[in-house]
Amino acid sequence: MMKHQLSLDYTLSPGWMQPWVDGLMKGEAIARVCDACGSKSFAPQRVCKCGCCDGDWATLSGTATVVRQTDGTDGHFAMARFDGADNDVVVRLEGFKSPQTKGRLTAPAGAIPQMILTPLEGGIT
Ligand SMILES: [Zn+2]
């Protein structure tokens, strides 16, 4: 085994997910709404579970409930369900203390879009 350091400069385009990325940067939960069945996905799904590829965007409240949580050496993460969404999503948890399970999407401090959940006051379900 040999160690080798690799450095890359690259640019990623959000493409069709631009509204979702713009929302993340402002701490707003922008969900994809399926044209055929009305299912709301956050994070957005390009192809809905019903098979439809067409949809529009809707702003959710931004609040979510932690479904499962894990703690790692690089932070705390959870599977969470945003209020109004029909799917779960992986988020980074910041400032959560057991037994808090309710949080709000929070804008990242830097220029990279991230799914960050911070606790709601009280935040216990
Ligand atoms: Zn659908």
C-alpha cells in the first residue's frame, strides 16, 4: 500500500436541482412536488416513486423530526423527515442534545450547500 496525496479543483453544477441548492444556502427547505401523484420529496428526487419525471417546487416549513441518529468522529448525523415531505433524508446535526428530536434546516456557514439541522427550542417529540 502506498500513500499518495491527490488535489482536485472542480466545479459542480446543480442542474435541475438549482432551486433546492439555492434553498439550502438560505436555510429554506425547497421540495420537489410530483406532477402526477403530488408526492413531495426533500431532498428532491428526479424520478418520483410513481415513475413520473415532471414536477414543480414548493417551500416546506423547514422543520424536521430525527428518525435515527448516529454519532461519528466527524460529527453527528441523522435520518430525518422534514414536515410536509414524503421521504427521509440524511442531515448533519448541530447543537442537538438528547432527547431532542425536532429541528430546523439551517443555512451553512460556508459556500458549500449542506443539509444541517439545528434544534428547535424545546425540540422534544
Ligand atoms: Zn409521483
